[in-house]
Amino acid sequence: MTWLDLPAGTGFGLDNLPYGVFSTTGTAPRTGVAIGDSVLDLAAATGDDVHATGSLNAFMARGPQAWADLRAQLTEWFTGGAHRSTVEPHLVPRSEVTLHLPVEVADYVDFYSSRHHAENLGRMFRPDSAPLTQNWKHLPIGYHGRAGTVQVSGTPVVRPSGQRKAPTDDAPTFGPSQRLDIEAEVGFVVGTPSELGRPVPLAAFDEHVFGVCLVNDWSARDLQSWEYVPLGPFLGKSFLTSISPWVVPLAALQAARVAPPARDVPLLPYLDDSDAEPWGLDIAIEVRLNGQLVSCPPFDLMYWTPAQQLAHMTANGASLRTGDLFASGTVSGPAEDQRGSFIELSWGGTEPLTLADGSTRTFLTDGDTVTLTATAPGASGGRIALGEVTGRVEPAP
Amino acid sequence: MTWLDLPAGTGFGLDNLPYGVFSTTGTAPRTGVAIGDSVLDLAAATGDDVHATGSLNAFMARGPQAWADLRAQLTEWFTGGAHRSTVEPHLVPRSEVTLHLPVEVADYVDFYSSRHHAENLGRMFRPDSAPLTQNWKHLPIGYHGRAGTVQVSGTPVVRPSGQRKAPTDDAPTFGPSQRLDIEAEVGFVVGTPSELGRPVPLAAFDEHVFGVCLVNDWSARDLQSWEYVPLGPFLGKSFLTSISPWVVPLAALQAARVAPPARDVPLLPYLDDSDAEPWGLDIAIEVRLNGQLVSCPPFDLMYWTPAQQLAHMTANGASLRTGDLFASGTVSGPAEDQRGSFIELSWGGTEPLTLADGSTRTFLTDGDTVTLTATAPGASGGRIALGEVTGRVEPAP
């Protein structure tokens, strides 16, 4: 059906077609589409300058009809042989490209939508209270993060310094974080902006959201636990957030849509998706530490869907901009090997993991590399890949 | 000394020279400098395209030498008569201009640096705990806000809707905020970016910060109190943040520098400004409701200075971008008429204010207009103006 010679089991088949920004030696960053082991140079193949800007933003801003049109054109180009001679010259081996931050991030919001993660953190951070705060099942809790430190996969993770204070210390000290952690998350990228004062209802989710990436929201737990009361996380998170270079179009995830878990309390109308086609997503994440699989967080168990997150984020009239990124919050399932952070995997550092090389870990050690990958059901019956987001920990300067 | 016919007591004399973005009917937004009752069209007067971009960002990115050079040139132009014939044609009456958002805001951070405000809020939000959290005197608490909803003075304040839940309610309800409030703050605009992984020390504050504006961080207290545990304020703040249109260069505030209040606990070295020229600032703010003066918050009593805020914000290696905006947090003094928010002025709604027209207020009513203005000592012995930030409350749609 396609003239492309796709590797068996590739997650980058015709049912995926994710967008990214790439360059080759001596050329400027431009938009590409991953297909098999290649990248299609969209700037060259389409002749459209929107793909030569060095970020996806200008194309994303064109809106859902333009997204659908280009996806249809790509499918046509790669199917049958009619376009092979014009398209094939614009394929570049993925092994030869450098991948860049795909999106110029406008605002970055991080949610907290895994019930298992929130319960685990609640038990550790607030042992004397109920694990879930009273509001948790009524609204998707979220907060703004630092957009300027969202970087592409591969960016070194320099161990941050900051104030730490153990409960037994009299006063805080300043120094390198001793509890450097990950948060395995899924991120959603806004294409179509919205007007100030106009909430985006659940049903308009796919008119505004362009696509999906993987997010590692690196976290310094010692900085975070000292600073976060009463206004939330700040320096414990703002040193780096890494995202995968390939943004998978929402259209590629139609086969991954599932119902979210049953809700325990009635939802207010603007969040009630019980009569709608739900936006739970069957995305299977894998977390590897130095190549070893340590966790398999299941995104389909997330209590709040991205459509509910978007509806909530705009319920007060807050506007969206092209390039807004909102992430799910750490994805954790009920099982120990489904936890999306090391603070959960090691239960606050009290239960170290033993790795295959015999070493143990609670939090991250200098030199550690963490890689997140994920797959989801594709339209053709196989699984599509969300790419990967990776980072290696470097010592504090 | 100057050929300009400046109004007596103008806050926009030669010792101020704030930058903004303006347009006149049928012309594109461009950079201007406020002088007396006029605006100097910088794009036309300098012929430099950096001033024709519609925001200050490109000029701010040039760095402190360029800022100093232009300020010196402006002073020369307005002093003596040599340049009058070339400069005067580019003066536009301020009454004829429309002012725009001066800065394309990159990241927006809001601090919480008034001890009196933090104590007041602590007493109201957490009556069973000490008013200041344990960390408050060790670090300037802050959090990220929504950059995309920072708007210029005059933008209508549409009453936001959201989830509210009184302690006596069984479940939250959704509807227009019943506790719409202001926060009178001072904002600092970053010009020079910094590298990821490189903290900005106290002494480098004025190499990175371009100037100062007034900020009204509109707040829906009922939304905020229900949502903010454990990750901080979100929708209670993200519907709108208004800033004054004129950005006063840091150079104009040298005469306003004062020592901050004595600190109660020793500070870690990266925050310790006891041996440095301090960056406390004697800025006197006035809050007017429908024209009536209701509060005079004193910025010189802020516990944490903007230099400490910047050093803290980057201590973990977080980078700065041109256009980053960080605000002080609500400015409140110890006296009742020095409180920078209505939740403080009305003590959580329990002690209504009586206005000159005989009406009372706890929180804001539809149709109310709130205006913040401020002045500071200028180099020539008078006071310079920080302009104003105003907004009128419109009913929920």
C-alpha cells in the first residue's frame, strides 16, 4: 500500500506521522515528519514557508482544518506510487538529523491527575492528613510551571542547587539537591488560541489541541518539600522540563481513546464527560534507568482526561495561545512497578531499588540516564510510538 | 535647562523617561518615551527599527550598555536647544495615543514578599497555624503565573467564574466569583537573558532587569481558597493580570534605593545583601476605588528585595528570557490603610469599607474601577511617576 520500506514493527508508520523540528549539518532547523527510519523535510516537500520557521507554532496556529488537510496529503504522498518520485528526494535518514525543541512554549501548566500518584505523594508529604486533599476529585488540580526551561530530549540534566531543610534541621542549608527525581508525564500542545473571557468546553478539545508529546518534569524533591507551602512548587521544578521531539497529532490517537476510570463524586457540568466521547487515552509508558526498565505507568488510568484539564484551565476565561503546553502530572498506576517517579518507586527513599548491575537507587545519581518511551494503539491495528524523552544527570557545577 | 514645557509637578520629567508602546489612529504600535504630557516617537526619532517592533523586547535584549546609551541620548536631546528642531516634530500629545502592552511577557512569576500581607493572609486562610509558614523568612516564596493573560492597563476585568466551596458547603458549586479582589504589586521586567544552569547573583540584578511597572494581580479569592492546596493558586489568578503601560528604567530609580527592613533570621549567602548596596525601593503606591483613595501601600517595607527575588529564582540554574516579568506580591504595610488587597482591607469580608458615596464594599462589585498609581524619589529631588494601572469590573458573561 505504501512505497516506503518501513521497518517491521516501526512505531512511525502511516498511522502516526508525528511532527518535529530537525536540522542536518549546516542547515537551518525546519519542520519534518517522522516516517519509519526517515524524516520527511516538510519545508522542502511542500514549499510552504510555514514549515521553515524552526518551530511548529506557525503551522499549529492555522487550526484543525489545516492539520487535517496536511495529514491527508501526507497519507496520499506515501500511498500508491504516484508521488514517490517527488517525495522521496526529501526523505532524510533519522540517523543523520539533529532534533530541536519542536514548539515555542507559550504557557506551561502541569496537572496532578493520577489518583495513585496524588495518593502516594499525599501519604509521603502530608502523613497526618488524608492522602487526597478535599478538592482533588472535584477539579483537576494544576499549576503553572516555567515555560522558559522546557527543553528538548537530550538536554543535560544539571543537578540543581537550592535550599533544603530536613524536619530535624534547625535551619535550611544551600547545596546540590540530594533527591533528584523524574516525573513521567504526557503533554498536550495547543494549536488554536482562544479569546480572553471565553472558556473552551469539553467538546472543543480537539479544535484547540494539536498533539501529544512525552514530558519528564525533572523534580528536586528536597527543594520542593521545603518551598511548596503555601504557593506550590517553584524551584524544585523550574530548572528543567524535557519533552520528546516528536509531537503526535491528536488525529493519530483516535484508536487510543478509552473511557477514564469511574468517578467517585458527581462532576460539575463543565467537567462532566459522562455523555461525551471520552478523552481517556490508552498510552503505555515505559521508564528506563540506564537502559533498565524500571516502571510501566499506564496513562489509561488517569482520573482526569486532557479534555477536562483544558476545560478547567479555561473555565475562568483564561485564554489559550498557540504553543501552550499542559502536562498530565506524573502517571502512576496502582502497582509498584507502575509508579512514574523515584520518590514513589523508592517510597520516599526508604525502599531502594536494586538494579541489574547490583547497584541500588533511591533518587538519581550523577551519570544516570532516564529515558521515557510510550506507545498507543494506532488506526491500523499496531501500536504507534510517541518517541522518547531522555536526559543524563550531570553533577552540580 | 530643558526646552520642553513640562507641567509643574509632572512625574514624567527628565529624571524618569519611561518606555512604552503606543499608537495613534491608523498607525502601528511602536516604542515611545513619556515626557511631560507628550510621547516621543522613538521609532521615528531614532530611525532604529528596534523601536518599531511593537514591544520593548528587542531593545531590552540589547542589554545594559544600550539602555544607558539611549537614556543618555534622550537626556541630551531634551537638554539645551541643539536638538530641539529635530526632536520636537516627533512628540505626540499623550492624550492622542493608545497605549499597548509594552512587553511580550515570557515567564511571569509572582512573589509573596510583604511580611504584613503574608501574615494577614496566613491568619485568614490558615487560622489554626502560625501566620507565616516556616520557610517564609528563609526564602522569597514565589510561584509561576499565567503569562498569556498579562494585559495592559484598561483591559476590562470580566468577573471570572469557577468552583467555589464554603467550609459549610457539602460540595463545590460553579458560578461567578463572589470575592473578586485586587493585589497591588510592583513588577520587574527582565531585559538581558541568562544561560540555563547559571544563577544570577545579587550583584548582577541591574545587568538583567530593565525596568519597573505597576501590577494588579486580580484575584478571585473564593476560587483560590478552594483550589490552592497543595499546588498553589491557579484559576483564582490566571484570568487577568494588568500592568501599567510605562516601564520605568531601573536607572531612574537610583534615588529610590533604600535598605530593606531588618531581617529576623540569618540569610544564606546567595540571599545575603547585608554587605551590598541594597535594592529596597521607596515606591509609594496609591489604590483608588472609583476615584476614592482607599490605601497607600509602602513598597519600602517589603521584606525581600527584587534583587533577592531574582537571585532566588535563578539559584537552581533556571534561565531568564527577555520579557520575563516578576512581581513583588501584594504590597501591604502594617497599618489598616496600607493594605494592598480588599481581602485585607475588609478582613476577609467581615469588616466592610464605607465609601464616600455611603456605599460599602468587601470585595469588588460589577462596575467598580480600581486604579493603582505610584511615585518614587527621582534624581532631581522631585518624585517620578510609575504611571497607572486601572481596570473596570464587568459582569460575568
